[in-house]
Amino acid sequence: LLNRVLVEKSLPLTKTKAGIILPEKEGIKNFGKVVAVGPGALHEGKIIPVAVKVGQTVLLPEYSGSVIKLADEKEYAIYKDEDILGVLDCLLYTSDTADDT
């Protein structure tokens, strides 16, 4: 992976654990959970580590990354470390396969 990051894209939270349905509105939609990271980029013989860690929720650019589908039938995207816009500290998503009812 080198300086690449594997991200599982997430859907905005639309239903709470109590079953309350949240209205769809404009908001942060391009984010996901970091699944794997490479060791970093090689620059002048030294490795520059990746800025994010596995498990973090990251803000992603709208038109970037390479979408792939792995054996578990989930869609993932690969981004360069420098393409990630930021790290989010709050829970804004639900996995598209999870059911919070």
C-alpha cells in the first residue's frame, strides 16, 4: 500500500438506536472508516508514515480514490494519504450492512 489508505465508505446515519428516523439533509456524505494503511511513502531513503490510523473516521474528497470490491462483497476505496481531507472525531455513519433496530 505504501502511502495508500484502504477505506470502507459509510452512509450517513439515518436512524438512531432508539428507532428515530432522521431526515435526509445536506451534510457530510463523503467519509468512511480506515480499514488498512500502508507503512508510508519513501522519500530520500526515509519512510514518511501515513497520517491516519486503522479505525479512524476520515473525510474524503468527492472525486478521488479507486473503488474496489473484495472477496467479502463490500466496496472499498483506496486513497493516497495526502488526498484525505481530515479525521472526524464523532460518529456520523452506519455501515450499509448494519441494522440498528
